[in-house]
Amino acid sequence: MKLKEKKWIRFRIHLVSVFFIGGLFAIFVRIYQLQVLQQDYLRGIAENGIIGTTTLPPKRGVIYDREGHELAISVQTGSVFAHPKQIEDKIKTAQALSKILGEKQSAILKRIELNRSFVWIKRRIPQTQAEQIGALKLKGLGVTTEARRYYPGRETAAHVIGFAGTDNQGLEGLEKEFDKLLRGPEEKLAFMRDALGRPFAVTRPITSDTSIHNLYLTIDKDIQYKAQQSLRHAVKEAKAKGGHCVVVDPWTGEILAMAVVPEFNPNVFFHYKPYQWRNRAITDCFEPGSTMKAFLLSAALEESVVSPLTQIYCEQGKFKVGGKVVHDTHKYGNLSVADIVVRSSNIGAIKLGQKLGYRKFTEYLKNFGFGQKTDIDLMGERNGFIRGVKNAREIDQATVFFGQGMTSTSLQLTMAMAAIANGGKLMRPYVVSKIVDESGNVTEENGPKVMKRAISARTARKVTTILEGVATEDGTAEKAAIEGYRVAGKTGTSQKVDPETKRYSKRKYVASFVGFVPSEKPRLVILVMIDEPKGHIYGGLVAGPVFREVGSWALNHLRISPHPSLLGNIQAKSAEAREQPENPSETFNSSESEAKLPIPLQLGQLPDFTGLGMREVLKRTHALGLKVCLEGSGLAIKQSPDPGSSLETIKSVKVNFKPPM
């Protein structure tokens, strides 16, 4: 290449560079002019183009159960707004909107005749309606997208979750307690005119440091559903005022279910009274009745005041203390300390309490968490009440020994029983397991926390052994027994104070049962409280069956196998039921089906489990030394491997169940 050509190329490169540098300089000068020199002027022009603005409700984070199922989500809906000053033919506009929205034309006309720059016509409408209104292209009307809170489970865990209002602000439950974390940044809807005067709407984010977080709960939506279903049925059958059912893991303090009746649907919370929104399991206090005998027993054994075999004379059912006469339901003479609890003798409890002392008993009650908040991550929790030693008369002290004259919430009572179940440790209950940001990072995590030691592990084992007798034929809660599992617990039947007479009512009672299962290695603590049952008023008869239903279902759901040694009576009971049925005309029942014998097969072959109940399948597979996977509930309908397969090649069996039709 010649020297002259090289110089020409170099000249062209420099020339292009000058043009580029000059262009960039011009751009920077213009940016400076617009952003600095003409800032106020241009802002004024922009603001003059804004016809009206309003703040849109923020989106909210998702609330999940322990398995990741959605309990509260935000869904997109359409909302119609108007700028009345821009609408030329208001009657025509109102008429068109009335046909699509199904609203009265006069009501819509009243809104668009207001002397305002912005009004909502209707919010949270179906997308089809929003699209129809958008297609009208009427001047002064606009359609935007809003986030609306939706609860897929309807009543399921509603009292725990709470609800959000029209503007997506938390109003009750977790929605309110964690509102700042769940709530995302707000957006502004601006209705503007372009340079030609044509209206248009834009959505702008409002600068904020807040970001959306999601909550993961300890609640198991399936156990929660079963608890609500069983409690709802029990309240209806007893014609009661309401009830609570709380299910807790005693080792961690995790709330697996917290059911309250009457229920409400948070999707339409405005259809219910405010008192129906309240989570009564933590906000309402009641006198716990004879359930306190479990903690009186714990204190007395811990202090070595008595032993389980210590005999106490129960005055044949009538005992005078503090100028008042206390009665037992049955006339008892000498009863051991264990029998006093199992048979729930009030007189025996008074005498046991007098041996311990009221001051010492109240100290133990506080160690079990009574008279103070549990520190759960829910709003509205109450303390409960324990009368101080100085203010307690002799009769006041006597009644507290069998659970009258003091108050407790359902959650306090549940956690106190959990302390016996786990070996004496009072745990902090919680419903939020972790909080996660939009990027999936865990910003906060809860875990088991021991608040204090209530009793020693040795005493807890002794008390558990005695409480196992309550759910037997000799105890007050035979209907709480769960076949295949050891149940430990205590019943309670307490009188309510009549608000008019200020005396204990002879018609209004609280029936309760709180216990744990399996008692040898507890996995569930369940409390059931029925408020003002009619007819049967005793905890064992009213609350016990709910404990059995919820406990049996939850144990199966959590795949907790029954104890093989406790399954021996199932077939015998089923056979007895076939020989002497309660209803001679009944041709089919689940007991008969559970006792159905499998098709005879040769030795060494897998039996046919079709038609058997879960416990019978577990018993037979355990006897064969096989692992078993159970799916569904009810009676066995299918199995893998097939019946008749050689046992030599089988290590596990999968059995599907379905409820009988």
C-alpha cells in the first residue's frame, strides 16, 4: 500500500471520530438542558397533562401450608374507573356500563356526575367484563388490573390466616400480623393526555423500600380440614354454641391445626359479624375444669407429696369446704391418687391439692404456662387468670384444684399437656415456620424453643401412665380411645358463669378433652373444646369422639403405624359386631369389611388385602415382615404386588384405599 493511501485512510478515521465525538457532546448538552436547566418547566408540562391519579392496592405475598399448598394468594382482576369531567354523554355512558356490569343505571350515573377528577365505577370485576368495557372506547372511562386476595381453602384455617380488605391491607390474623412483610410496593394509576389531547392511563410504581415476602406455615391443610370437619359436626350434633380443636406437635411446638366453630369464609368476610372473625382458641378464656387434675397430679408427684398408689378418702361424694358443699358425680370411698384422676373425683382433687398447697400449685400452673401468654406469633392472645394466694379464700383454692375459678385459653391448655407429652418441657407454639423473599431467600426462620421445664421427665412418664387410664373402660373418656394406639389425656366439664346472675349456671357448660397419642412416643397433642353443649355435657362424651376422629385420621395421614400388640382386639370386636349387630337391618358396615377374611392362598404367597381396613393390613404385613405403603383412606381396593406373588421376592407392598360407597 502506498504512503498516500495510508494517509487517506487515517484522515477518514479521524473524520468519523470527530463526528462521533461531536454527536455525543450534543447529546450530553441536550440531556443537561432537559434534566437540569428545564427541569421545573418540563415537570410543569407533565403535571398539566395528568388529569387524575389514584393509588392502587399493592400485591401481597403468598401464604403456604407446611407442604407448600397455597392458603392465600393474589389474583388479577379488572377494575373500571372514570374521570367524570372528561365524559361528554353521561347518560349514554351509564347506560352502556349498566348492561355490562349488571348495576343500576341510576347508581352509575350518580357516580359519574360527581364533580371529581377520578372515581371508581366498580372494582374487582371478571376479566370478561373488563374486556367488554375496554372495547367500548368511551371517553373518560378506563380499565386497569388490580390484585385481589383469594383464599382457595375458603374456611380452612381462616381464623389463623385472617383476611385482607378491599385495598389489600391485612385486617385479621396473619394477614394483619405480618402485613408489612406480605404487602408489596404500591403503584399509582395516572390518567393523562398526550400532546394531541388524547386521554390514556399509565401505571407507575411508587418508590418504596418494601418488598413482597411469602409465609410458610406449620399448618397441615389436610389435618386442619379434618379438624374443622369433625368439630363442625360435633358442635352441630351437640347443638352447642361453638368449639375449638387444636393439634400440636409436642416436641417442636408446631401448630398443625387450629380450628374454630362457628367458621367464616375470608373471601366474603363482610358477610359475617366481627365476632365470627376472632380466633377464639387464643382470644377466649374459659374455666378448664377437670383437665387441671392432670397438672395437679404432676405437681404432687414432682414434689413427692404422694405416690400414684396413695389412698385418699373421697367422702362418699359429698364434702364441705370453706362453707360450701362440693359434690362428686359418683360416690367414692377410698381412691388411689391414680384413680382420682382417672375417675375425675373433685373431692379427691381437693384433698390432693390441700396436701400440695395452693401456693405451690399456682407456681406449677405458671410453670405449665397458665396465666401468661404463650408467645405465639398470632395477634390477640389472652393471658388467662389465676387467683393470687392473698386473694384466694378457702373455697376459691379448693375449686382451682379441679379447674374452676381460674381461666385458660385452648392454646395454653394444649401446650401444657404437650409439656407432659414431651417429658416435661414447656414449648413455645408457632404457626409461621419461615419467611421467604421474592428471590427465594429465607429472611426469617422459626424453630423449636423451650420456654422452661415444668416437671422432670420421670414425673412426666408417671403422669402419662396414669392418664392412659382415662381413655379406657374404667376412665371418663372411653370414646377418645383410638384402636391400635395408646391414648393419654384428661376430660373436663366445667360450669360457666351466668353473666346476668354472676353465679355458676346449671345449664351452661364447657366440655373438653385434651390428650396425646401415641402415649409411649407422642406425635400429636389434640385439644377439643365444645362450648355450651345441649343434652350430653361431659367432656368424655362430647369432646372425646372428636379427639378419636381427628387423631385416627391424622395418625394415618402422617403414616404413624399402630402398635401391633394393640391390634389383637379389632377382629374380635368386629366378629362380635357381626353376631350381635346394633341394627339388625343393617347389611353392610365398615367393621364387617375390616374383618373380611382374605382369599385363601398357599403358604409363602402374598395374601389378598382387598376389602380390609388399614389397621388390619398393617397387622398382617407386619406379621409377614413386609414394609407397607398406604395411600388413600377407607378400605383396600388395590395392591401391588398382586395377591399370590411369592413372598420370597417381596420386600414391600403398596396398598390403595378408598372409602366405602
